[in-house]
Amino acid sequence: MPRPLGELEDAVMTRVWQWNRPVTVREVLEDLQQERSIAYTTVMTVMDNLHQKGWVRREAEGRAYRYTAVSTRAAYSAALMNEAWSTSDNPAAALVAFFGMMSAEQREALRDAVRVVQYDDEAADIPAEPRVEPRPEAPAEPPSPPSGEPSP
């Protein structure tokens, strides 16, 4: 399970996830600078750290790199929730407490997710129909000669 991202790591990864394409340090820097004063070298270090931690892969482009997310924000969030839940000494109670903290919209999203998982589970339980290969057509029989004529 990955460690939770730090505040600046999260700000960088948010952009990488939202843009959903290879990004440069310069692009992330320019977007971050709309919110805060930050140096190029700071963003470069954070992105290098994210690469070392396995959050992003990078590809050289000239003297710079283009960074791409290795997984989605949803997968990251799911891993954090799973880690928190699995370390509880009473997982059922932890889930009940967690569900109690949810908004109505979050509970509806949970219901939708459970329906999807149940549908996937049910679909996996349905045996696949056997594949029936079409038979090669039998050669057509030659037409019968008209009655009274000798056959060849």
C-alpha cells in the first residue's frame, strides 16, 4: 500500500490525473504558480520523487522528461481506504462508522458501486454458452435427371 501523498505531491498528482496525458515539469509549474509561489526546482524534485515512489513513469524528451500517471486517482483512493479498513481490529465496526460519515450522495455512489460489483460477480457466475462452430456445408447433390432419361 502506498503512503498517502504529501500536500505538494497531491497537488502535482492532481494535475497529472486531471490532464490524463504526459506532462512536463514546466506545465505543472505554470499551473501551480496560479495558486502559489513555487520554484521550478521544487516541482522538478517533487516529480522526481513521485517517479522514484512509482506514482509516475517518465520518458525523456530532449533535455526534459514527460511524466505520466501509473494509476488513477480512484485506484489511489481505493488503496488508501483499503489500507485504513484492513488495519482495523474490527473491520465491520470501522465500515459502519465510515458509512455513518457519508453524505447522501456518497451513500448513493456506494449503492451504485455495490450494484456494479454484484452485477460483475453474477456475470462471472453465469457459465459461458458453448460455442457452436458452424458445420461446413455438405456438397450439393447433383440434380436428379428427369424421369425416363438415363443417368450419366
